[in-house]
Amino acid sequence: MKNEDLRDFIRNRIREDIAAERIPGSVTTRFPPEPNGYLHIGHAKSICLNFGIANEFDGVTYLRFDDTNPLTESPEYVTAIQEDIRWLGFDWQENLTFASDYFPQLYAFAEELIEREKAFVCDLSQDEIRETRGTFSRPGVESPYRNRPIQENLDLFRRMRKGEFENGTRVLRAKIDMRSPNVNMRDPVLYRIIHAEHHRSGSDWCIYPMYDFTHCICDALEGITHSLCTLEFEDHRPLYDWVLDNININFHPPQIEFSRLNLEYTLMSKRVLNKLVQSRVVESWDDPRMPTLAGLRNRGIPAAAVREFCRRIGVTKQDNLMETELLDYCVRNELEQTTPRGMALRNPLRVDITNFEGEEVELSANWHAKNKELGSRILTFGSTIFIDRSDFAEDPPPKYKRLVPDGIVRLRYAFIIQCEEVIRDNNGEIESLRARYFPESRSGEDTSGLRPKGVIQFVSAQNAATVQIRDYDRLFNTRIPGRDELESELNPDSRIVYDGMVEKAVVDHTAPSFQFERIGYYLRDPASTTSLPIFHRTAKLSEGWKPK
Ligand code: ATP
Ligand code: MG
């Protein structure tokens, strides 16, 4: 997956570093997910960047789990995250690590800071620490425990580690500057007490290091040459540097920030996604409506389309809000030439052909208009067919080109029909139609002279397979969700399930994905039964959207 042509400020910087021989060994990056949820498409941007760079510069990427909070993390997420990265097409080879692997070293560095009078044990409560931290305009207030002697700090920290104190009673804090204009530098917490089983280290530890302390040290220990993170960590960079400058460590990676991916109508925080799962708004983390990589995969989105999406959005320092259409565009580009096209009806409406007699007529149709390699299939036409309800209108809007009472329309690959009669049920609802067909109007050999305005898809009764069709739409109705109550922002129609019909040949085909003509791209659910196949809508068809 080499792509020497990519140029962005990070890759340019790496080229400069290589040219200036500033890199010992090979370019080394890392992707550091916290295993507290599934990866989402925002993470894909970071994965494509970190792994992409290693591929392009013959470097190495560590997959490092940032597992420093046993209360929210679990091995289920560790497994899912690895599966998703592999699916996306990247490989960390032997470079799989966990922050928890470094707990002993991290602890030793913490004692080192204490010995250098750069850290102290603080007995203030969490609330008190927050209240004395100050604000952007007001400096913080020093903790009364700030000037504890080294020995007392060491003793207390060791007793914290032994488990002598309750959760929340004490923390280890860096001793930096409570008047710093950067709030992150106001004696930040480095370690806290959490009496909980950790999924890897078990009950070995009851104190856990904070992200800002852990991350820079792990980067240094692994020899990360470029530590790439999102812009919200820009204000943490001085702390990243401070920690490495104040311990005895021989490597100091540069932290480089880029803007995170934001998508319209989409929320990408694992915390919020977890809430959607817990509150049953969606069925699971891998529900096809979720912006998780597992969700996208279950919706039929090819990994190559996600990579192409990430390539197109690029890497900058500008805040951005991407249009969801761009992802659909990449998906269609990926599927367009390789996906067979069949006919499907979401809401079948029966049409009896009054003048048809005898055996069903067999018709041949290519699976793809241009890609002949996809071959062809046989479909049939006979005395009972089905069309989609939306392709008939008694009271048509202007410019309606489909079937209307007494009107004509062409059935794709077959004949022209004319509607003769509308049959209603006891409630007055349309139950079926009666129509005649024009035998001389067969596709490809039409001598009827008729000029119908529209072409619609159909399935004949004998050639129909019953299927379930699931159409997905955005989960949120607001362009930038998360500013209001989640419930009020949800799109109630994010999933619509249809009892539909497709040609039998679609069900018999082994292709994973189809284009259903005039409707969209669909993935056949590999776990669904052959008696009721389920099709998930991957993307709508183009509505003329083009990238800018
Ligand atoms: P979330 O709030 O969704 O849990 P996070 O940043 O806390 O996101 P991590 O597991 O800590 O999740 O993220 C791993 C890496 O992915 C980090 O380096 C982070 O910067 C990056 N990342 C997360 N979200 C995005 C995004 N929307 N765009 C680009 N990179 C992202
Ligand atoms: Mg995080």
C-alpha cells in the first residue's frame, strides 16, 4: 500500500527529518486506542495516517493499547479493535503493546519525579483539586500538601501502591506551576487510586497512571519518532515535554497534532456510542447504523472505500466537518464496476397481466451494463408480476414518469405495460393492478412504436424471492449532534425494514454485494438464512453529488 505521492505537513516534516538524519533507525509511529469501545471512522483517519506513514517510509507502527483505566476497559474491546485494524488493511506485526506492560517502569519514573521534588502526594479530594485549579483568567491555588518532604511523599506513594488507602483519598501530582497560563501545567494529577481488577494486570496494581504521564513515556520507551495526535492535545504538549524533560530517559519524541475527523450528523465519541448501545437506541456496537468500523463493515462498506475517504480528506491542522456524501461517493466508486446489478422491490405491488397466456417468457439480462465479466442471468415475465408501490401513482405529481392509470411504462429488460384497472381492498387501499402488455415491445426488439417515459424494475411471481431489505439513514437529524439531549436529536427513521422481493438469481448469486437498480447498493447479510436473506443498504445511488 505504498503511496509516495502523499504530501501533507506531517509527511513533509518526516521527509525533512530523514534528510537531516534526525531519525535514529526507522520511522516509528503508534496508534494508541483506549480499549473502552469499538473503533469509529474517526479512528480510521488516525490509523491510515500512522500505519500509512510506516508503509510509505519503510517504518514501523506499534499498536499500543492505552489501558490505564480498568473501570471502563475490557478485553472484548481489545479483540474488536485488532479485528477492525486488520479489516482496514493494516498490520502491526510483532509490535503489539499495552500501556499496562509498562506499569513497573512508569511507577519507577514516578518515584524518580518525587525524588527530584517534581511530584508530590496530594490529599485534596477530586472536587477540591478541580476548584483550586483556577480558570483561563484566574490562576490556580497551590495545594497545602505541595511542600511535603521527599521522604513523606515517597512513603505515602508506596503506601498508595500497597493499597493502604481508599479510592479518591490521595493522588500523585506533578509539581509544576499553579500560575501557568496553561491549565494542564497546574500541578496535574499523575496517578490515582483505583481498586479494581485490570483485564491484564489483574490485581497487581491499585494505582493507575494518567494519560498525560503514561503516553509520553510509552512513546519514548518504544522509540516513537513521530507521535501523532489530534489537535485537542496541543495544550497537553508542554506537559508531554515536561515529563520527558524531568525524568532520566534517553529518547524524546516530538508530538505533532493534526485536526480530527468530524462528520456531519455523526457522533464519534466512544463514550456516547456506548450510551447508544446501552440505551438500546442501536442493537450493538456493530449495528450497521453505527459509525464504528464494525458497523460500516456490516453495512457493506468496503475497507478500500474507507481508506480512500481518509486519503481524500487529507491531513491538516484545520478544523473540518466532512459531508457524509463523501463517504457514500467513495463507497459507490469502489462498488460501481464490480457489483452485479439486480432488481429488487421494497414494497411489492401485484400486477396481473390480463392478456398474457401460457409459459412464462425467459429474458436474458447482463449483471452489469459495462462490466461484461460479471456475466448474465435469466429472468422471466408472466401473468403475475410485481412492481414497487412507489412506481405507481393514481394522482401523479408533475413530471412523474412511471405508471399511472391508463398510462404506459417499460419494465426493465422486458415489455411495456399499460395500466387498465386499480383493484382495492375493503378499506379502499390499492391491493393490486391489472394491466396489459405489448408482446411486440420486448426489450432489444421493440417494434411497438410506443414511447413510454419511464423504465421501472419488476419481478415476476415465478421468479420472485422473498427477502428482508433494511434501509439505513443517519442516526442523528442534527448536522452537529451532541449539543442537545441525545434523544431529541435522534432520527426515528434511521432504520426502515421492508418485506421485499428480489429476482431469484440475486439470492442464488454468490456476490456479497449488489446494486439494486434505481435503489442503492446492498450487502447480503452473510449470517442471514437462505429462506429469508437480509439485505443491508450500504449506500444510496448517486444523487449527482460530486466532491468539491
Ligand atoms: P473517543 O472520544 O472516540 O473515545 P479518543 O481519542 O478518546 O476518542 P482513543 O482510543 O484514545 O479515542 O483514540 C486513539 C487515537 O485515535 C488517538 O490518537 C486519537 O487522537 C485518534 N482519534 C480519535 N478520534 C479521532 C478522530 N475523530 N479523528 C482523528 N483521529 C482520532
Ligand atoms: Mg481517549
